[in-house]
Amino acid sequence: MFNSFGHLFRLSSFGESHGTAIGGVIDGVPAGILIDEEFIQHELDRRKPGQSKLTTARKEEDRVQLLSGIFEGCSTGCPIGFIILNANHHSADYSNIKDAFRPSHADFTYTQKYGARDYRGGGRSSARETIARCVAGAIAKLALREIGVTITAYTSQVGNLKLQGSYRDYNLAVAETNPVRCPDSMLAEEMAQLITEVKGKGDTIGGRVTCVITGCPIGLGEPVFGKLHAALAEAMLSINAAKGFEYGDICDHLDQRGSQMNDSFYSSAPGTSGIRTRTNHSGGIQGGISNGEDIYFTTTFKPVATVLMEQSTVDLNGEEITLCAKGRHDPCVLPRAVPIVEAMAAMTILDFWLIRNGQQLKK
């Protein structure tokens, strides 16, 4: 039941970190969408491990097999099934934590809830599960292209190194030219150096990913319990290590008054279709409904819980022990979280588009 995400556009995923495969079924894909398999694979490559010295050294090809719902290169409207085989897992790296609860991991809560846990890389709680989201997100992006919606995320903060100004001040395409995925090349170098220093000490560090959605039509979102920003928050906070969500820039200006932060309307052309806002402090969403302006939000990620140094914990018997983790782990989740944030945003926006417009894409 809770391995599915979405309403009309819906992903149901399966698989564990060290199991045979990760996979899923995507329901609600509109018929007639051109399924660009190279683009889907590119999105997975952006997420996969081993892409730079700043990420885990685990090597996975992450080649996706699309199993159904596609004919002559287009979606048929039927469920799209897919699978990605796991290959480079070192389960022996986790033998020392079989009977121990790693600090700030899901080990304790999974054991208490289910009476058992897959200790090999965290099993279902591992971030490897997010590869299924990137497949569904890539297909959602292909559908959203047809209605002019684009989604771009980037690393905006690592530790105390923070990107200054608004997303409008940067060429966001620059983010894909460096391993940190920051649109400021000079700051990206500083961020990379900080991550490298932290990694060298066996420690980890967190930060923020910002996402911008352009071309989103007016009217996505439902009153009260179906608000668009609430759905985006749910999507982002379902990602491993995500701890916070903010949309718009109100939280950066809490010293300002309502008269300063209100987004005034003006008319750029006759009729309601020409109504715009002079500012966009609301982040493109008002009353839980998209207003046609850019939607932008920031997701905060904690430092990765697995650190390669001794920590105090307890075992299955409640005995206090000292534990030192082994294996290959990300010192900072942000570079690989960027495509996951985009994927979850794409799924959410397409889902709400279909809720508003039905099963077909209408321009």
C-alpha cells in the first residue's frame, strides 16, 4: 500500500539495496507520449553511484529494461513495467552491523515495526530504492515537455557554503558541468573541496537542493487537503535524508512586513490570461494552487547517517557497543539527490495535471 506514489500518475516500486533488482510499475502514463529511452537512461546516469570522487565508489551500470506499455516508441496508455538489475553489492561489508543499530538509521525502527530487517545496505530503506523514482520521473518529464513544463534542480548549499541571490541570477545549465551540481562554478569548487575534506575524515555533510519549475499552468492543486505545495513537500520529504521543505522565499524574509512580501497583480494583456504578479515571493503557488509563475522550492538534506568512524550504539540485546561502519558510502547526498528531487517534482506536477485535465495531455 505504501510502496506507491501518486494518484492518476502512479508509481509502485519494489526491490532492496542488495536484492536481485529494483523495479516498478507506472500507471496512468498518457497514451502517445514519445518514450525516449536514451533520455531515461541519462536521468539514471545522473543519479547512479561512482560518477565522481564525491560520491560512493559503488559501481552500478543501472541499465533500465522497459517491459511493457510501450509500442513503436510511444506509450500505449497501459502500465509501464521496468526493472534495473543490481550487480556491484558487497553484502559482507555489512556483516558487522547485523546485530547492531546504526545511529540515525532505520535499523531500530524497522526491527521494532517488522520484527526483522535486511541489514545489507539498509534493504528497502536504502537510497538505492530511489532509482525507480528516477525512471518514473524521466517518463513524467517526457510527458511534461509536451505541455511546456520544465524542471531543473541544483545544489544551493553545502554545509555553510551557500549560493547567494535568486535562481534568476544564475545560468542553471552550469550545474550539470561540475560534480557538485551547483550553478556557480567557483562556489562549486569550494563545495567540492569541503566535501573532500569531510570525506577524508570519514565524516559526512548536508545541505540544500533548490528546484525550479517553469511553464506550470494556472490551476494545479486542490483546496484544503490537496494543496500543490503540500503534495510537493510530501514528495520531497519521502526522499532519503530529506529533513526540510520551503517554497517561495518568505522564510528568507521573516523580518519583512506583509505589505512588502505580497505579490501584487498587474495585467500584461487584456483578459484574465494576461494577469501576472510583479514579484513571486509566493513561489508560484497561492491558496495551494499554481498561479502560472515559476514554482521554486528548497529541500534540506541532513548529513548522511553512515560515518566511517567509531560511534556508540546498542545491539539487539540492548547492550551498549562501539560500532565502526564499513563499505562505500556517499560523504554528501546532494549531487545525487538533484535528479531525485527533479523526478519527484515531475511526478507530482504531472499527477496534478492529470487530476485537473483527465487522462490525456491537453495543451
